[in-house]
Amino acid sequence: MIADLYLTTLTIHSYLRWLVVIAAVAAVICAFLGLIRNRSFKSGGRKFGAIYTGLLDLQLLIGIYLYATSPIVRVALANMAVAMKQKELRFFAVEHLTTMLITVVLAHVGSIRSKRAPNDKTAYSRALFWYLASTIVLFLGIPWWRPLLRPWGGG
């Protein structure tokens, strides 16, 4: 039963990754277009940033559950000296968690800084900088060698 819940949650996390990636790219494109087209930030900039950060937050919550219940992480934490020498153990015990936390922080900083900007141009330039930085770190933290679309329920 617990294994089924873990695999189902892992599958949801895997599929949600693509919504996060799409939202990240959309937030960056929206910020770029808003900047070069002198658009009002309230019309689109806030919306795309909110979708991106909201999806990141959901993904983070799911990821925290997975981290706490992952058999891979459990093995890594049992012997960190060995785990640091093995790519997959190190990645899931340290690197994935770290890069994704940085991703979430950068996106939230971008959201807050752009909302507090004195004008639309500054709002879009801040959003573009922070969302782009967040997206780069996001791409660095995705385990691209794992299944890109997991079969439902694990595998």
C-alpha cells in the first residue's frame, strides 16, 4: 500500500514536471515580450508568474513527500560517504533537492521583486531576469536520464 502510494506520487511528480517546465518557459517568454512590447505588467506578467510559482510550490510539496519516503534517498542517507561517490544517490539525496529549492526561491524572488517594481518596464525586466535564472536552475536539476513520461503507477 505504501509502495503504491509512493509510485503513484512519483508518477504525478513526473507528469507535473512538464507543466512546471511549460509554465517556466511561458513566464520567461511573457516577461521578454512584455518588456520589448511595453505592455502593462498587470495584464499578463503577474498571471504567468503566479502560475509558474504556484506549480513550483505544488511540485515542491510533492517532492518533499517523495524525499521523505524515497528508497533511493533512504539508502543514500544511510551512508552519505558512499552516496557522494555514486551519481544517482548523490543526485537525489543532495543535488535535486538543492537545485529545486534554489529554483523555487529564485522564482518567488522574481515574483515579489516584479510586483514591487515602480513601473511596468522594470517589472518585466525583473521578472525576466529572475524567471530565466530560475528556469536555468530548474533545467539543471531535472533528472533527464530518468523516464521522461513514467507509466502510470510507477515503472
